[in-house]
Amino acid sequence: MSDTPKPIKVTILGNDYLVACEHNEEEELIESVKFLNAKIEQQKLSGNMKGDQNIAVMTALNVVNEHLKLKKKNEKASANRGDNLARIESKIQSVLSRQNLDLFKEAESH
């Protein structure tokens, strides 16, 4: 199998484009184009925009905005997971320390 990206024809806003694509990324490219075309259609249906360039720019802005919101949400969730793991680790260390202390005291008493 060749490592050279191959051109894949996609249609966006009624225009055909050849996009260089790695073999294992074709499905993602097709999915991305479908997603983008659906967002463009939503923008068109809103009736607020005229002209393909304006529609494309506003669609891109909306998609980037959604992406950044999700990225921020994921970063916050990751930070929370990190905090939760640190608390759990601290509790485990505390329990283990107490158990070790109890074992030490028990050993001393014998």
C-alpha cells in the first residue's frame, strides 16, 4: 500500500474540490464534508445570509465556536478528573498509612 496521499473529490457548496487524503483518513474526510454541508444548509435555511462566501464564512465561524466550546468543556472535565484522582490517591495513601501504623503498633505490642 502506498503512503502517498491520494486526491479525493468532495463537493462543498456545490463546488468540487480535490483534497489530498491519507488512505486511512478517507472515512473521516467524507464524514467531515457531510457535517460541513449540513451546517452550510442550516446557515442557508436561517435566511440571514446571501452569497456563498458569506454563508461559508459564517458557517466556519459557527463550527469553530462550537469546537472551542467543546474543547473548553473537555479541558475542564480533564482538570476535574485530575483533581478527583488526586483526592482519591490522597485518601488511599491516608488509609494505607493508618493501616501500616496499626500493623506497627500491633507488632510492637507482641
